[in-house]
Amino acid sequence: MPLDQIAVIGAGVMGTGVAQTLAQTGHKVLLLDRSLNILQRAQEKITRDVRMHQLYTGQKFDPDQILAEIKITTEYGDLAGVDYVMENVTEDWLLKKEVYQQLDIICSQDCCFASDTSAIPITRLASATSRQDKVIGIHFMNPVALKPMVEVIKGVHTSDKTLAITKRILQQMNKKYIVVNDSPGFVSNRVLMLMVNEAIFLVAENIASPQDVDKLFKGCFGHSMGPLETADLIGLDTILNSLLVLYDAFNDSKFKPCPLLKQMVHAGFLGKKSGRGFHTYGGNN
Amino acid sequence: MYRDTIRTFLKNYISDSINDDQDIFSGGYVNSLFATQLVLFIEENFDLTVESEDLNLDNFKSINAINFFIAAKKDGKR
């Protein structure tokens, strides 16, 4: 089966990065979001990011050629012919559930669904469809085009065939992968969200500034980014939503979001994408 | 020549004092993704276009490197 027709649902930071990476690795992409306005902003971001790709990798791509491989749409009906779907919708169970119900009706029976979710279990997402064996998790990292590895999550019902197709696409995308079993937050975010939340508590308690918290992790542990820089890059709204999913899933108070995180999200300080989080960022990110 | 403007911009992101030759990327002062913001800042503030052949981290790694790059672009030497 040719795997060159891939739909990307959601044109936020992650969906845009996934669409860019797919197009840069020879795939034809259909990018869907609710509004044309969001999709046009995504095209602008892709143009900028494709250009800057060279700065980090030395690999040169023509932004116009990459954009030509990414068709945009607001209509689910356009997804009828795609071979594979990568979903990147906001970390909200009800929103995602609605998307999977739509996809299940529109897409062909052979089409697999991969969720780029931060914490919602894949088995739960699969339960919104009539094809639980064809639902899998691909946890991409931001920025998608530059990060070499992804976390692949097998739901309870995910078939070996779905896993094999997914591995093939990831190889085509030049991504290494680690396959793990299903759990809220999987491996990476179950650990990362706790660390980020605790770092935010340290700032809230005035134990250290965000700059110093991050410097300690970089200088002492050799991390390339500190936990608060990482949180800013992911988006503080996504961090909050992920913690809420983990808190709900485990009923364990260790996942209770720090009040400062809630306040920052309510204030619109969402991190790099809004220009301000624990650090400040200039220009249009 | 352009160092003051570059320093002012970098101060928004780097709290430590850095000398003009210090490598801001390998020194861990900023993560490498900051280069995108830096390039956009240079284009907007100095009214020049960073061409695809200019997109090399070496051109943006220190205050002196950035200053040299902008001066060369302004002189039409790049």
C-alpha cells in the first residue's frame, strides 16, 4: 500500500511541524483545521521554518516546493482517500473524541490513526472508533523537523500491522523511535510533567528564578534545555492540560498543577508561542 | 558599529554579561533554536535579507560575528 497520502489534523505548533516534516521527506500532505485563518498562519510558519531548517541542519529546502506538497482544508470529507492520519488536536479528551468519531466515519477501513497526544491514553482514544486495532500513538517532539526521535505508543488493541505501517512511515520521516506500552503520559511525559510542575513550584516559592532553575539543569546535568525552557517550548497550556489528564488518570496529588502555572495560562503567558512564559521571546514564533 | 543594538537585543535573553567574542550557542547562554529569533531580528532591525547561503550558525554565534555579518551585508560584500 502506498503511504504517501497522509492527513494531518490540527495546524497548531505540532501539526504544522508534522506537516512540514512529512512534506520534506517526500509525502503528500492534507492539513486540516477548523478555520482557514489558522491554516494560513500555519503556511506562514512552515515557510519560515523550512527556510530556517538550513540553519540547524545544513539541508536546504525550497519553502514554495514544500508548501506545494501540503494541501489545506477545513472539510473532513476531503479525508476519504488518505492512507494514514496523524492527529495533533489540543490536549482535550472531548475535542479529540469528536475528531476520532468524525475520522472513523469518513476515512477508509484500511486507514490508520496516529495520535500525537501528550498524555491521553491511546486505548481511550481508540475507544472512540470502530477500529481500535488501527489506532496508535506517535509522540512527536517540538520542533518536529529537528528532533531525531519519537515515542511510539501501542494501545491495548493496536495490531502488529498498524505498528509495522507506523514504523515504515517514521523511517521515511528519518525518525528513530522507541515503542512503549500505553499509560497516561506514556514514559516521557509522565516523568517530564512532574519535573516541570515541581520546577514551577520552586519559582512560585521564590527558591530560585526561572533562569537559575534552568541553568542548574544545563550546567549540572548537561541537559540542553532546562525544565522551564522546555515548558515554554511545549506551551504552558499544553503542560497544564497534560497535568490535568495525569491527575485525572492516576488520582494522585503528585500531578496536581501548581497554581502559578494556572495563573500564567489564564494570563495568556503560554511560553514561546505567545512571546512570554517563564522566559521572554521576541518576534513571531 | 552595530554592536550596541546587538547587545541590547541579546540582553533580553541573556542575563549574564558576555564578551563580544563569546559563543552564545556553545556557551549555553541560549539554546540553538534562538538562532531563528536572532535571524528575524537582524532582518527586521537592519533592513537586510539573510540569504539561504548566509544561514550558517557561525554567522550568528557571537556579538562580533553578528556585527561582522551585518557590516558585510551592508557593504554588499555578501
